[in-house]
Amino acid sequence: MIQKILLAVSGLGHAEEMLKTFADLPSVQKSKVTVLHVVPPQTSAENMTAKWEEGGKILANAIQYLNLDPSLVSSILRQGEPKDVVCQVADEMDADLIIMGSRGLKRLQSILSNSVSQYVFQLSSRPMLLVKDDIYIKKINRIMVAMDASETAKYCLKLALFLLKDLKGAELLLANINPDGQSKSGKAELTPEQNPILAVAIAEAKKYGVSTRCVVSTGTSGQDGNITGSGRAGREICRLADDSNVDLLVIGSPDRRPSIAKNFVDLDRLLGSSLSDYVRVNATCPVLLARTDAA
């Protein structure tokens, strides 16, 4: 399922560390990795030469740090707008996964600061593993999947099970926010077996022999105030991930590309409420965002 990985590096952040940890998973140890660094346009030939040399060093350092099988690693140094080039290279190599750093900016901040990760998240249909600068990277043993009735959530489940395949001591956590629960403590009263969404997911996990645990919540509290429904659900998913000490959170993201003009960021939807946006910004662990239309 993940045979080709694109790692976008800038010399800062935890993207390289995330890939090194990711590469320890048995299911992706034979995956091919392309390490990309993009040199932005410069005002003079002298500046371009300096940046080009700097970019070469960044790539060399990244590959040395990763210490992967040389036959599985390649590098690309390219000039252009980073946000455009990442999308272009991902399409050229038909990447199954993009890994890149993120400052974890909120939506409006991302637009104003011309965030590369936000742009790629907005326009690419490929699964993206975003690693914020302020999080701690841990060895992956425990993966949480945010489950609902959508096809995207089912795809996320398959992706998580693929990653956990043949991993000793692995645990899959299935998180479901059930607003119909009646428990005053915030915990839903339905058992996992009574929850139709979780029952199907549990059965699927058993086929892979992966240890599974369910975390179910109503996602309600007396402190919600003016938080939107997606914000409440997003906050609860982040809380459950923290409480369960997960190493990776997998969540579905709707196709956020504009239906009329694919080459322009859809500002209305970008500024609107989104569960995946909330989790992307607020989660304290790496977040893998996936869509059913992934190539």
C-alpha cells in the first residue's frame, strides 16, 4: 500500500526523524524513498548559487541521517516555489505518501504566511504525514484511527492495519465520537460490539491479528461554549490521543480541492470548520491525513 514515499526536507523540523522512525515498520522497510529539497527563486545568480549549494548539503545531511539502504533512496534538488514543486514531484513519482514538517499554524495564519504544508494539504489527494515542529517523535507501536461511517475512515483503517502488520507489540486504537451517548462522564454507554462502526472495524483488525482497543466518547462537555461541532469532535479526538499516548494519529480528510479551479486554494472551505484541520493544528503527535481519492 505504501511503496513510494516522498520526504520534503528544509533543513529544519522533524521530518527526517519521522521518516527514520517510520522506516522501522516492517511493512514499509522495502519502500522507496525520495528526498526532496526545493530552492526558492532568488533575486540574483550569486544568491541562487549559494542556495543551490546549501540545498545540496541539506540533502546530503538528510540522506546520511536516514542511513537507509542506498538502493531504496534517491534525492531531488529542484528550483521553484516549494509548495508547487512538492505537489509536482509527488505526482511525477506517483507517491503513496508525503512526509513533511509543519509549523502547526491555524488556517488564517497558514494563508498569510504562505505555508507550504497547508498548501500541499489543500491541493494534494495523496496521504500526508505532517510532523509539527513542537512535537516529540516516538517509535511507532500504537496507532489511533478516528472512525466514523465514511469511506475515508474505512480507508484510514486499512492504512493503519497495513502499517501495523507484522509489528510486534503493536496496538490499534479505534476512536469514535458518539454524540448519542448518554453517559454524564462523557463516555458513551454503547459497547464496541454494539457500535456498528466499531464492530466492523474490530472484525477487520482481527483478520490482521492486530491487538485492538476502542476509545469511545460523546465529545460533549459543559465547557464547549461557541465551539462548533467539528471543533468539539476534533478536540475530543486530540484528548483521546493524548490520554492513550498514541504514537501516530490517522484521520480522514475530505477532498478539499476546489471543484471549479483545482489550481487555487479554496479559501471559503479553508477558513471554514473542519475536523481534520482542527486535529492537524492541535494534535500533539504526528498526524497522517488520508483521502479515499488518494492515488
